[in-house]
Amino acid sequence: EVQLVESGGRVVRPGGSLRLSCAASGFTFDDFGMTWVRQSPGKGLEWVSSINWNGVRTTYVGSMKGRFTISRDNAKNSLYLQMTSLTAEDTAFYYCARGETVREGLDYWGQGTLVTVSS
Amino acid sequence: QSLLTQPPSASGTPGQRVTISCSGSSSNIANYYVYWYQRLPGTAPKLLLYRNDQRPSGVSDRFSGSKSGTSASLAISGLRSEDEADYFCATWDDSLSGWVFGGGTKLTVL
């Protein structure tokens, strides 16, 4: 059974940094690209970043480029999102999903981890 | 504001057929596959349809999808109480160079 479990969400002060993790199981992790998606309170889903199977290709939504870094450790079946210079607008549930491109889709999602940016 | 527009709500009675629309543009739906998801409260989104109209293994054939031009639709036939959930569409967008999502439609089974 495919499972994606996010962790690392917590309350962080504005300007702070945080690293989210996504533990994958039930499939061959390095066969798939991966994606982070977030949903702020009362708003719709927003694509954050994607990474290909070996980590060579990474893409970001423009507003997060330079502040967020996606990475993966295939030996640990884990996906990461390093977030810096956080603002209140980054408060959201962050979900990891299996898949990167529109051809493969985002077929499995985790339940999300909550990041709250507040002083 | 989402680049993909969905009605915020939809409803139907048990046994009815309900359709949920997803409206986009030439930079997204017109050129790429559309994906549909179901999200029950407190659970991870579940893939319902991929590549416009394909059902993953285990998804009921009561769920069907279509795409035409810059719009796509999800149809649910033989509505059941357990279908009460949020539904959202997703695809790729050229201007964003990334994934875009519909705002979601809350389906109520009356």
C-alpha cells in the first residue's frame, strides 16, 4: 500500500526556517518524481515545488523560488522541503504527492502537515 | 484566485447524476490532461480520474470524466451518501510552468 506521511510542521516565527519531511513507503521511491502542494486556510490548493526521480530537476512556483528548496534522499525514501524567510502567507497545510509531470499525474497524497507562521 | 474555476457547491439526491465542471484556459486544460480528486474531511485527497477520463483500479465506474476545449467535467451517477465530499480538478499550466488546481466543489447528498 502506498503511504506518504508528512512531518515537521509546527508554529514558527516570521522570518524563521523550517524543514518538512515526507516519508514514502509501499512503492519504489526512486521510480517517481514527487511534489509539494499547500493549502492555506480558506484558500485553494497551490502547487509549491516538484522534483524528478533523481533530484536533478527541480521546479518551483515563482513566489517561492529562492526561499524554498525541495530535495530527496532515495536511500531513505524521503522527500524534503526546506523553507526559509517564512511569512504569515506561508501558513498552510503542506502535502506531499507522488508524481511530477502532467503525464504521470499526482496519484497519491499524504494527509499533510500544518505550518503556522506567527509571532 | 484559482486558474481553474469550479462551482463552490453542488448537490443531488441519492440515485441522481451530478456533474461538476472545471473551467480553465488555453494555457492549461486545453493542452494537458485533467485529473480529478475526492477529499473526505480529514483524509488525504484520493485520485478519482486521471488523464481526463481514466479510472484507477478500485474507483467505481459511477465516476466518469470528460474534457472539451478549455473545460473538463466530472460526473457522478447513482449518487450515494458516501459521495458527500470535496472534489477538485488539477492540470498543468504553461504560464505557471507548474500544477494548477480548481478551488474545489463541495458535494452534498440531500
